[in-house]
Amino acid sequence: MTTTRSLRYLLQRCTTVTSFREARQLHALILTTTTLPSCPQSPYLCNNLLSMYARCWSLGDAQLLFDGMPHKNLVSYNALISAYARDSTRRVLCMELLTQLTAQGLRPNGSTFTSLLQACCFLEDWFTGALVHAQVIKFGFLSYVYVQTSLLGMYSNCGDLGSACTVFCCAEEKDVVLWNNMIFGNLKNEKIKNGLCLFGTMVRSGTSPTQFTYSMVFSACSKLRYLIWGKVIHARVVVQNVLADLPLQNSLLDMYCSCGDKISAFSVFSRIDTRGLVSWNSMISGCAGSGEGQEAMDLFVQLLRESRHKPDEYTFAAIISSTSTFPATKYGKPLQAQAVKAGLESSVFVGTTLLSMYFGNGDPESAEKVFNLIKEKDIILWTEMIVNHTRLGDGENAIKIFGKIYREGHKSDSFALSGALSACADLATLKQGEMIHSLAVKTGLDTDMCVNGSLVDMYAKNGYLQGARSVFSQVSDPDLKCWNALIDGYSQHGKAEEAITLFREITGRGLKPDHVTFLSLLSACSHSGLVESGKSLWSCMKENGIIPGPMHYSCMVSLLSRAGLLEESEELIKQSCFREQHLELWRTLLSSCVYRRNLAVGVRAAERILSLDPEDSAAHILLSNLYAAAGRWDGVAETRKKMRGLMLEKVPGLSWIEAKKDIHAFSSCNQSNPLMDEAQDEVLRLQGNMIELVIQESDPLIDSSLWVETI
């Protein structure tokens, strides 16, 4: 075999070798079989070897070969720049190679700039990319389509859609790759509607979309829930006879699932010949999104039986989410066992859905166990724990978990802060709330609307209305949650007129009040006895299309009953659809009848309650009090006799106080708290101080010490 023929054969092998071991062997073979001394140093041969090492991801050998080349040309530099641009650890070195290239008097070409822009794109280095753009203009390569495509991709990935659009508009010949990059850039930067509009312009320009184009557009329709657009584009795919590959079919399937068109989704799913795991996950997630938990479970079982694919963390997250409303023993626990068997017990995705499932089933202990199994916890998982503990009324644990976030070195987000502030609001722990407020300011999250609403709510529920108003005044454009929190604060503290004034401001700003707004306002009117204002708000609520809930009826019944309009209150209860499910409506009426000594209405209310729940202790006690108020002692005796027969007891009250870092609960029937004696002594001391202050204000000449000693 001649030397020329040997070299030709070896060079052909260079273009196909992808194994590092084969590359080393081939390089050694070239060094040992070529007879001409100049052959191993030939730029042409070395460039092929460079490309070969780059394909094998052996960039160290490529660099050594490059450094040893006595004669480097533009192809040599382009080969190494291209290799570095694809490697995450060496992309930053690309610009140094460009400097060396120009220092040797070589002129970069389009391939050079394409590789450099690719490196800037992956690094999201806008500044360096802009410098390369300037070099592109300087050397006259701006009109090259592949350079324009690289420029557009770089600017889009760096979030500069304005510059990307400028590059796109300057391109005289826009091919499908350029269109795809522009559409993808808009979708990546959450300009989804713009991306769809670009697709329409692309079609009108006569450019034929590719499978990738359609996949992107279906994903956009999925995010926006644009079912009609998705169906029209689907029809175009069918009419144009576009070969639907698996990614395109999965995008189409995801679009129908996200838009809630389950029939079309199943139709697409049934036509997929080789279903991948993404297809199965999309269908299971689609059923979960539409509340079809049983169908999702059937699909999961079908996947286990028929598919060669094993469920991954996304599969388990979808199926657990879809069955989270069912009893945990029926689906949740067996699914968790399946996830553990698959080695996914520490997955954040699976863990988050398991937490939601267990909390939804009222099982915080199991949720805690799942949480502790996950080693790498993200902020979503922490937030799930905080929010759910708060929702279940366990604010103490919610605040403790929030503290762990910082002790373990994690960063919280606005949702975690909001959840912790809600816990402080429910527990009425002002000091904790103020500390979290300081943390929000320190981290810059105090400007977040979600945090602002929770801050206003926390200060209002702690009775610090000035603080609530101060936070509210610093919000430039408060949303309805902020307004509702402030209105509720004024409502809880008996400032009904101020709450109604805020309501007028809401409507004046064009915001539409919701059921929470009206609930706070009706509560305020109830506490302040503003009957006419309450009736007006009741009518306004119905005019706004808001259907009153049980709490709204409770406020109105309380308002009318306290005002002595007992018959009107009774009629309102009869008209509501909650008259049998929510007995507190009748209890409220019965309580007012006791105060007003209205025996007729009170007895009817008591009979309604006891016909639905004969063992309702509150109703028996109120009825007994009603008979006593009316002088019907025979009725009192009979009611007490029934209570003894049913062995009914009144549920004791509960109160708590915050002392330093602890919260102490006290009950009237439980004297076991170790600080009970200290608390009673403190109460007596405070009572003495109050009496002393009252006496001094009434007559400073009286010796108050004589009165205090009698306490």
C-alpha cells in the first residue's frame, strides 16, 4: 500500500472515529506508517486529527496536538474553537483563541463566529456576545444566514428579545431555522402570544413549518390553554400531511390534556404506535388535571402491564397527585410503596405530591416522615410543609419549619415567607411576625405582592392596625388580597365605617370585590350593628354575581338577630340552602332569642337544631337559658333532665399567651400547666393595678392601697 493511499484511508477513518481508544490507536498508526517526515506535521492531517479528538471529547489531547502544530491555519483554530464551544468547562477559552487567531494575521470566517456565538449562548454572556456581534459586522459576515441564526439564538438565550428581533428583521432571506429560533426565543422568554403570532406570520410568508415548529406551537397552545388554536394547527398538520414523529405527537397530546379535551387526547394517544414514557405521563397528568383520578389509576395499571417502560419520578408524581383526594390507605400508601420499590423515595417531585396527599388526608405525621426521607429539599417542599401546617391550624410547627430553612442554609422565597406570616397571624404572635417582616426587608422580598398581603393580614390580626396601614401605604398598586386583609383588620376591631370607606375605594379603582371582601364587610356591620349598611352590601354582593356562602349567611343572621329582627333572620335562614348542614345559623338565632326573650322564635330554632342533632349540647344550654329568661322554670327543669340523660357537657374554652420563645396554652378545665400559678399571680397583679388606676383617676385623695389589699 502506497503512502498516499494509506493517508487517504487513515484520513477517512478520522472522520468516523468516535472512540477515544480508537482515536489514540489511529493517531499512533499515522505516526508510524507515514514515510514522509513532513506528513505528521501537515496542517491538513493535524486538522483531521483535531476534529477526531473533539468528537471523542478528548479536548486535552486536542489542545496538546494544537499546541504542537508548527503551522496552524484557520481550520485548525475553528476546529478547536468549535470543540471548546461544545464543552461547558472550556467555553470561556474561546475568546482567547480568537485573540490568538487574529494575532497570527488570520481572518475569522462565518464558522468561527458561529462557534463563538454558540459559546456565548450557553454561557448566557450577553456582553461578550455583543462584542462578537461587533466583530461579525466588522468582518462583513452579518448577511450570512447561519451567523444570523447564531446571533439570534445568543440574544434570545440572554433574554434580549429586542436585539434578537433586530437581527431577525435585518435578515433578507429567512429560512425555517431562523423562524424556529425566533419563535423558540419568544417562548423561552415567556412571550408566548408573540411566538404564536410569529408562527402565523411565518406561514403567511410561505415558509413551511417543520415538525419542531409544530411541536413548539402546540406547547405554546398548551401553556395558554388555547384549545381552538391548537385544533386549527392540528388540522393544518393533517392537511399538509406532516409526518408526526413522537415529539410532535407528545406535544399534541400535552396540548389536548392541558386544555381539558380528554376525548381528543385519548384519540391522539390511541394512534401513537410506539408510546414513550412521556406519552403515558402526559395522559396520566391530563386525567389528574381534570379530576379523573380513577381513569389516571387505570392508565397507570395499564402502563405497568403493557409498556416496556418503567414509571419514573414524573409518573409517580402525576398518579399520586391525581389520587390525592382519595383515602390514603386505598391509593396513596400503595403508590408510595411502589415509589420506594423503584428507588424514588428521595425524589423531590414524588415527595412534594406525597406531602400534599398526606396533608389532604389529614395525616401530618406521615407527611413529616416523607419530608425527612428527602435529602435534597427544594424551597417548594419547604413551602408545602409550612403552608399545610398553617392550613391545619398547626402554626407553631409552621414557624419552626420556617426557622429550619435558614438554619440549614436554604434561601426562602415569597411563598414560604407568606406562609410563615399567615401562621403568625393565626397564632397572634406579633414579635415573630415582626422578625419575619425584617427578614423580608433584608432579602428584598418585602416588595412582593404576596408577602405584602400577608404582612397586612398579620399586623391586622395582631391588632396593630397602624402597622397594617403602614405596610399597605407602601404598596404602589395593591391587589385585592391586600385590600381584603386591611378591610378584615378594620372589621375585626370594630371599625366598620373605615372598612366600608375602603370598600368604596376598591370599587372606585375598578377592582371587583370577591366573597372574602363581602364577608369581612358583613362581619364588620354585624359587630357594629349597621343593619342598613349590611342589607345594602347583601344586595350589592348578589348584584356582583357572588353566591352567598354559609359564613355570609352567618354574618347576616347575626346582624339581624342582634338588631331584634328575629323573624326576618328566621326567614333568611329558611331561604338559604345551608339551613340543615350549618346548624350554627340556628344557634346564632337561638342565642339572640335568649337575649331578646323571644320564646316563640327561640323554641322553633331549638327544635330545628335538635331535630337534626339531638345531642347538640350548645342548643340544650341555650334553650335552658331561654326558658329561664322567660320564667318558664318547668321548661328549664325538663331541658336539664334531658341533658343529664344524654350526659352532655360544655366544651371548655382555651386561651394562650406568647412568652419569649414559647407559646403556653391554658384551659379552664385543665390546671396541669406548670406555669398556672405564675399566670394566676400575674392576672391578680394586673387586676390590682387596674383598680388602683381607676380609683386614682376618680378621686386622687383616696388611699388606693386599702382597696388593692382586698383583691
